[in-house]
Amino acid sequence: MEQLLLRLGSSITEPVSWLVWSKTEEEVIASGELAEASELSSLTERAGDRPVIALVASCNIALKWVTLPPRSSRKVLNAIPFMLEEELAQDISKQFFALGPKVGDKQAVAVVSRERFENWQTWLTDAGLYCDTMIPDVHAVPFNEAGWSVLNIGSDVIIRQDEWCGLQGEADWTLPAVAHYSQTQKAPLQIKNYSQYALKDIPNTEIDNEAVELPMLTLASAANNVTFNLLQGEYKIKRQNNSAWKQWRVAAVLALLVLTASAVERGIHLMQLQQRNADLAQQIDDTVKQGFPNLGVYRDVRRAVQTEMTKLEAGAGNSSMLAMLGQLSNAFTQSQVKPQTFRFDASRAEIRMQASGKNFEALEQFKTQAESAGFEVESGAINNRGDEFIGTIAIRGES
């Protein structure tokens, strides 16, 4: 099963990290970062029918353990906001209290401002993203039973202190907070380090460094084991049911029977064939113009292309375009680089193209193999566009 994982900040202007990955294969399909939450709509197509999990900044959430009296009833749970009132800075009527796991006589509680909570939901709704799972980001950091876990995304550090509680914020204050705590402990604080920070200078600690290639993948793996969801109670998302479809199902079946009548079917089929023929003709015309931009006006596309191919085969001797492409076939195959635009200068025996590869190394591999085949290769700037790397390449043979 594939999922879209998002990490939302405190404000709409903060960056949003995202990851599309396969839960079953544990394979990353795509990942990136948006400049701010107002750009979330750009992920709607990527989300498709995939489940969306939103991690939210834990600096906006108070994660608490509340000690309950033995054999406490539901009424006691309803009184939790009043039990925490003195510990909270804001009016409890403006806060939302989400219940987490219960361990013995201790009840886990997450407290978040209703305004902040509703902002997160609004960002997702406005972007057309259906999200029914929202988790504090500290809960997506792998749990370390022996101590703490530390992970970072840029300068933002996420610290998981126990099964429920943690810290999240800028490294400038979170790492000194860890140092202050560790100095008050008798035994060294055990830390599993998933961050880019060495942490070796923090006193009274024992650091176990974990190799992390992609922090969002680490968060995604742990998030799938989290059973807690902030979207509960009045904020629980109700899935749309199919009652509307059931209501119109009979009408849809009747409409389908009408459309399958032979006369209508033949008319639709003819229109489809005509449209397909027009689309193919346009694709052929576009492809010919791209490959032979100086071809001009022609009546018979096959004859015009054959004439141009004959000229190319005859031009520049051993350095004709077809001869050069034949010698470059292995470089294209091995590197999996694909040309997007293509120009051939017979007088200079030069192919100039804009090519795309799955990564920077693919374009470099093409250049190396082309040079091994005896060509002079000059590459221009390489840019990253989505999941591709695109660069300009000039290839010269013997003139």
C-alpha cells in the first residue's frame, strides 16, 4: 500500500516536507519540500487515492501524562481538562484534549489550541487532500526504550523522550535543553541519534548513531506503528459513504443499456476513430517538426522524411547523424538518458540535444560512454525538474 506523508509546521509560511512511499515494499516513490503550506494543492495529483498522513509540529502540542484515581470512570476522563488547567497557559475552553494510551493509572493526553488545529485541517481541505490521520511529529521518531531518540529535518530537531512525550524546535535551543537535562542525571542518558548532529559534546550521554539517508522515510516507517490520532471526538473525519451512488445506481444501469444500443455504439465508435486519427496525425506532425525543424511545408510526410533521411545518410561521410547515433546507441542504452530536443549540424558534425536522466549520475555516465566511443562531449548546466535531471549536451564527431 502506498501513502503520502506530510509534515506541517506551525504557520502556513513554514516549509512542508512530503514523501510518497510504498508501505509494503518500504520503497520511496517520490519526496520533496514545499516552500510553504499554501502550495499543498500541488500534491493533490500525487496523493490520488493514497491515504494521507499528516505529521504536525509538536511544539504546538502539550503532551501530558495524567495520574487517574483507581477504577476511574468516563466522568473522570471528562474532567481531565480541569485537572490540567493550572499547567496550561491558555483558557481550557480554547483547547482541544485528545486522549492517548492508558498505562496503569496514567492517561496520556495531547492538548492543542483549537485555532491551530483547525488551521491545519483548513490547509489540507483547501488543497483537496483527504487526511484522516494526524500525528504529533515526535510520535513518528523511533521509540528508544532505553532513553531518548533525536532526529532532525534541516535545523528543526525532533526529540522523543518516552512512549508519549518529546520536544520539537530549532537546534539552537533543543540541543542545549538535552545537555541541561543530561547533566542532572546520575547515569548517562542513552540517546539513539538519527540526526546529522554528532551530539558527542553533550555531557553525560552515550550516543548510538543510526545511519539515516532520508529523515522523512524514518518518520514514515515509525508513523505506521502509531495508533494515536489527533483527529478524534468532534474533529474525527467521517468518510464519505456511497449512499448517493446507491440512489442513482438504477438510473445509471438503464443509461448504460441505452448507450449499448447498436446505432449509438456505432456512432460513438466512428467518432472515436476519427478523433484518434486526428490525434495521431497531429502527433506525427509535431514529431516531424521537432526532428526536422527546417523541413518546411510538405504534402506527403513519409516522402518528406525519407528525403531528409537520405540527405542525412549522405552528409558528412562517417560523421552523418545516423552513423553518430548508431555509435551512441550503447551510451543511450546503458545510461537510460533520453533526448528531449535534438539538432544536428552537418557542417560541424555536431549533435546538440537537451536530454533527461533519472539522476545526475546518468547524464555523467552518458558523457563518459560517448567519449569512450571517440566523441568530443560538452555538457551544459544540469537542472532538477521533478523526478528528472535535464541538461544540454553537445556531441561532436569527426568532421
